[in-house]
Amino acid sequence: MKNVSLLLAVLLAWLSGRPLAAQSTHESIQGVWQAVQVTLPGPTPQTINIVEPRPNLTIITVKHYSRVQDDSAEPRPIPVDIAKASADELRAAWGPFVGEAGTYEIGVGNVLTMRPIVAKNPAAMKSGAFTTWSFKIEGNTLLVTARTNQNGPVAPVIIKAIRVE
């Protein structure tokens, strides 16, 4: 009976500690992040600093992620009547918006593999679709560099994000 009581005590302690283990830690990728800078490679490399208010948010939990961002340079127009909006009006309102959520895994060498479940872009939801990124955490800063997708290597875009929670 003593052994059963001890086993139950250990099990309860383990179970009660699990939510704490699932919480974001300083060195964990789990948390809420906002991109503050994007570096684009190529013949004319460009670094874009994203100023307040930052129109993007990435939430990473134990196994899932969700990200939304508004890539427009100007405020997006609000169509007066969606049912009667032209294709150009709809593109101006929704074209610069990105939304995606799915699962992720972390592999050897800090390689992050993301597998969308739902996305604004239907090509991202195609069976077998994925992206890989290398990542590094420095304090409350996350640096991710694009590596590959299901089609092979991609341009090494670098995103710098800060932890907001």
C-alpha cells in the first residue's frame, strides 16, 4: 500500500508539473513572436525594418503554430460591399494578408519543419507541403532562415522576430 501511495504521489506531482513544462521558456521557440526585420537575398539584397505597430503575429505552442501578417505598405482598403467588389478591390484588400496554421517539428541542428493544415494560400495546404527553416534564439530574439520546401531549396530569406509573450 505504501508503494502505491508513493507511486500516486509521484504521478500527481508529475501531472501537476506538466502545464509548467508546457509553458514558454526563455530558450524555447514556444511563445508569441513578432517579426521586426526581414532580409531578402538576391542580386539586390534588401533589409526591411518593420516598425510599430507591427502587423504580424506568430504563436507557437508545443506542437502547433499559427501566423498572420499584413504585408501592405499602406492601410488595406475596406470594400464598401464585398458582394459587389471588383477583383482589383478584393486583391487590394486581401492580397497582402497572409494567414497560416499547422504543426511543426524541430530536428537536428535547430531545423524547424512546418506543415500547414490551413492557409490563405491553397498551395500551402497541398498534401506533402512543408517548409524548413534553420533557427537560432538569442535572448528574446528569434532568427529564422528559410532553407527548403517540398520542391527543394528556397531563397534564404532571414526573419528576425522578438518575443512578445
